Amino acid sequence: MLNRSRLVAILIAALCAFGASLDAVSVSRAQPGGQQSQPPQAPAPRATGAAPIVKPQSQLGPFSPAGPPPSQSPFFTENVPPLIVLDPAHGGTDSGAHSSSGINESDIVLEYARLMRVALEAEGLRVILTREGDQNPSFDDRAALANASRRAIFVSLHVSTTGTPGTVRAYSLPALPAPQSFPVPALNLPPPVAQPNPHPGLRDWNHAQEPYLDLSRKLAELVQVQLSQRFRGSPDTPTAVAIRQLRTIAAPAIAVEVSSVSVPNRGQLEDMSSPLAQAVAKAVADFLSAYTGASPGASQ
Amino acid sequence: MKMTFGWRRWLVAASILAVLVVIGIFMFFGLRQRVSRLGQEERNAEQSERAVPRAAITTPTDQTIQAHMFWLSATTHDTLEPVDIELPLSADPAIRAKQLIQALITQVPDPARRTLPADASLLQLYLMPDGTAVADFSDALATETPSGILSEQLAVNSIVNTLAANVASIRRLKILIHGQETQTLAGHVDLTGFFTVSAPLSAPAGLPILPTNPTRLPPTTPGGVTILKHESAPPTPPASGVSAPKPAQPAPKNR
């Protein structure tokens, strides 16, 4: 009798668990879209000496980024080998741009990143990928990989839905608006004043890219020069766009987008992978030697 | 006897399990139907909301003038191109902005030149005294804009450039999706800040000057074109070592 009641209890528990899983399925189906975050990877321990980044747990309100100016930042002063963080965008349930012929952006950019890693390692650089397979880390999980390093360069890889097929564009965030260009309130209100940083020496996670805007633009320029030489029809200069992924990166950060998934066959995009990898590797090597005075392989 | 009791016990357990599985299957399909019904109800609610703003927006001060609209270029879909069309536009800047955005969606000269999804609609637009426009779009703007940096950038630029060319009092734009601030438009372009709407150097011919704020910003871009910039909110002074804002390439040329 005891065994039987125990058995019934187990069955009821199993039914409850089954019902709970059904509820979870229905909730996830009811909220389509949005980035599906995988369980966060264990963040790499932050090296000592780097300006810490505050990831606000609550809305503290934005404040001016603090920390050393870029020219004195660890990126220039630390004698550590640079780390190139390659970010194949999307992944997992988010396939990104996709075509009717079955081309998925998330698959293509992963192939690009793998080949680019080989090209960058051939330049003597350390490389990590924000995802190695079909996962979809959140924006912040991807940023954390770069922000945990004292000397990172972040390159996010994308394939667009539109644009002239065979062209490639490099992007960085736009420069900040000059304070005086901010509209003056018409109702005799005082002009907006930037709040002092309540945590001196720390940077706001949400504005982590701000001190690196100039460096990012320079990196994008070098990359775009290489791209325009290899991919006919690509613009000569990079474009400044507010890209969410780049905003929280405390390092020189750019995005590279290939046009497009609308090509008739996947082979056309795959053929671009080698020159794309070479272009980015060459530009990153040029960037490191031009703006940090160190050749990539020297610090190994 | 013991064996018989054991078999009976397992038979009872298996029967209960089978019943539970059957119940579970029914529940699963019931939930699926419920989820799809909920989705349909949401779509219907959005469509009914859309029906109101889709009706032509008219005011007594409407005056038919040539408006500068920005759609994809007829030759290359990598850039925007200005197109002049005749539009009845209100003297009220907020209503005029609504009319322009609605025209961007509904009066595209060629479907291939579309920048905003056909199903998207402007639910509401608020214009604040400091020149900040808050445009609240339906979900379709986020779900049906083609994913990609270029396509999302072109979508935002077509709104920003059209407002800049036709409504002098708008200084910056905030885009909401169904009343909510969202991280991105379709996975890439950041919607958490404001987009700078710079007025052209000269208004298009025949475009009356609207009532504006007492303070006009100095034009920051050469050639009367608009540069899409994204501002943090609220703005912070540039960090030391960061160069001053620099004009990039003209927006209509490469956006």
C-alpha cells in the first residue's frame, strides 16, 4: 500500500513537471522575436590594471564615462598582447537575415569568423570568438568577452538582407554630439547638465564605447580601405551608425556587413570569406602598428 | 501471489501513466491553440489600432506643397534619394510630421524603393517644446523591417531625412515600438537613444517656414543634407581624447 501511494505521488509530480514545461513552451511561443539569451558564459576574470566597467544593476542614470583617456588607456600603455574578439552575429533561434533559398546569416558569419581567426592568428594575434557554434549569446555576454580584456579589438560580423550583392561595409558608432548642439529648451528650463560620475574611476557599461569612438572610427577606416580594394562597389569610407552591439564595448569596436543573403546561391557568399578574412586581418595589423606602435606579433 | 500482485501494481501504474500522457497531449494541443488565438487577437488589436492613424490626417491649415521625401534610390538600393511629391501638409509641426511619416509608408512610388514596411503604421507622434519628436510605431516596424545594419539604417534615415527636410522645428527623434523603448529596430540599429534631425541649410522651394523654437541650431552639415547621429540620453560631453563630431558622408548619398 505504501509503495502504491509512493508511486502515485511520483506520477503526480511528473504530471506537474510536464505541465510546467508546457507552460514554458507556450510562453516562449507567445513572445516571438527578441534576442534569445543562452545561459551566460562564465565571464573571464578581469585582468588587474584595466579600468573597471560598471554594469548597472539598477537604473543609476547615465553619467559621463570616467577612467583614463584613450591615449593613456591600458590599450596603449599595457604591454600585453592584443586580443581580437570576433563576433559572429545572431545564432541559436535567431538566424538573422535569411533568404528564401535557405541562406542564414548566422551560419555564414560563423564561417567567416572561423576563417578570419586563421588569418588573424597568421598575423601573430590572439583571437577568440563570441560563439563557436549555433548559440546566441546576449549583446552583453558578447561585450563582456571584450571588456574583460585590457587590450581587445572587437569586430562584429554580419550579412545584410539588402544592398548590392558582393559589397562590404565597415561601421563604427557616430561621434557624440557637441554639447552646445543640444537643443535649448523653450520653456525657460535650465539646460541639461551631465551628471557627475557617482563612481569615479568606473565607466558606465551602457556608454562603454564612448572613450573609444575615435579609435573605432580609425579602425573602420582602415578596414574599409582594405574592403574597397577587394570588393568592387564597396564604399571607400566607413559609415557611422548607432549599432546596439558596439555601444557597450570598452575597446575599439567595429561591425562589418556583407551584402547580402539575396545572392542566388550560397557559394557566392562563401567565395567572399577568404578576401574578407584577409582584408580584416591586414587592417587590424595596420591599426595596431599605426595607433599602438606595436606590431602584432612582437608582443607574443 | 506475490508475482501477480507485482504485475497488477505495474499494470495500474502504466494505466495511470497512459492516462496522464493522454491528458498531457490534450493539454499541449489546447495550449498551442490558445497561444495561436492570443497571437491572432494581438494582430487584430494592432490592425484596429492601425485603422485609425491610417485614415488621412487633415487639418484646416493643410496646404498642398511639394514635400521632399526620402526613399531608396531607383538605381541602387544602398542609398536614399529625395523625391518631391505633392502633399497636403498641416501648419502644425506635429501633425505635419505624422502626415509625412504616413506618406513615407503609403505613398512610396515603387514597392522596390520602400524603406518602411507596408504593414507598419505610426500610432502616435509627440513633439516636445525642445524640438524632440517621439514617434510611436506599431510592432510591424520592428518585426517586418529587413534585418541588417544597412536596411535598418536606411529605414531610420528615411524618416529622419524626411522630417529634417520638411519640418523645421524637429531637432531630434526618438523611436518607440508600440509605446515601449526597444533595444534595436530589427536586431542592429540602437533605438535606446535619440537621432539628431539636422535642418537643411535651405528649405525646399515652396515649403513654408513653420513656427519654430526661438533657438535655431547652427547647421552642422554641408550641402543641406542630414547626418544621422545617435545621441545618448541625456547627452554627455565627449570624453577627453575623443574628436569633435565630424561630418560623415552625406546621408542621402550613402544611406
